[in-house]
Amino acid sequence: MDTEVPPAKRDRADPAPERDERSRFGVRTQRYALLVVACAAVIAAVNTFVAQPFEIPSGSMENTLRPGDRVLVDKLAYRFGGAPARGDIVVFDGEGSFVQESGRTDYVKRVIGVGGDRVTCCDRQGRITVNGRPLDETYLYPGDTPSRVAFDIEVPEGRLWVMGDHRADSRDSRDHLGDPGGGTVPVDKVIGRAEFTIWPLSRRRSLDGAHG
């Protein structure tokens, strides 16, 4: 004898496929959320320890770097026994040397002298000298002189004398001769070395050749 399914049971939809779909959606959402968190953690770690983009705020490094350029800074350049060298383009925290209070304290400049160097402006030909040798500053902004400010300083060990490439439009070590440190910047305040211009695309390039 045939058994007839009651109408109530015959018309009721099986909830199992719907539960399975919700479960799969929940798993996908969790995986996506974990992927987003992992990517954010990786980006944060890279920015903190490896490399970080910085936007150039002023014309003090023209024509090497222009306002609005974004540069990628290698934060490991000096971490493992290396040290800033003459000619390096560095980003540093100027608090305590260039500025005496908190605020926007990150600067980008070129290293002209390192610890133990005697940096002088200027010789009879108007050139800056380091340890008596004149610098061939081909990176200077067209029409600029090496410096209109005379100075003669011996850079203390562990510090740097830095200047912008656009000397007529750069507030740099020369402007802080009377401040603590005599205008020099502590090496341990250097964030890293500028390695690439990454934006705008038309100016994307390696800065390896721009280091003196």
C-alpha cells in the first residue's frame, strides 16, 4: 500500500541548501576579511621597517626633486652597518635640529658633509669645499650659486651637514648655524635614503644617478 506524504510536509522547502549557502558565504567573508587584515599588516610593516613613500613639499631640492613628487625611501639603507655618505639624498626627522617643537619635522636634503668633515663656503671660485677639496655640484638648480651664506664648520662625529639642491630656495644647515648642533643633523634621525621617484609617472626614475 502506497504511503502518501502529507501536504504540509510535501510543500515545505528543505532548509539544508539555504543553510549551506549561508555557511559558504560566511566562510568567504571571513577569508576576505583575513586577507584584507593580512595585506594591511604587510603594508604597515613594509612602511615601518623597509620602505616608505614621501611627498616632496617644497622646491628646496629642485631640479632633482620637485614639489608634489613622491619618492620611495629605503629605510634599511643604513640599518646594517651602513652610514649616510656625501651626496646621498636623505629623509630625516628635523626635530631638535631644524625645528625645536613637534609638528611637520620630516625633511629631504642632500648630505654635503659627514662626521669629521670640514665644510667651508666658499673658495675663490665660489665653490663649497669639503676638507679643502671643491665640490663639483652639477645637481644645483640652474642659476644658483653654491651658497650666498659664508660658513666654516667642522661636522661633529655622528652628525651630518645637509643642504638643498635649490640653494636659493632651501632652508637647510646654513639657516641653523646658531641652533643646537650648529645646523648639523644627528645620523640617528635619518629615516632613510631616497631611491626612486615613483610619482608622477612622467618623472618615475631611479635616483641612483642623482646621488653625488
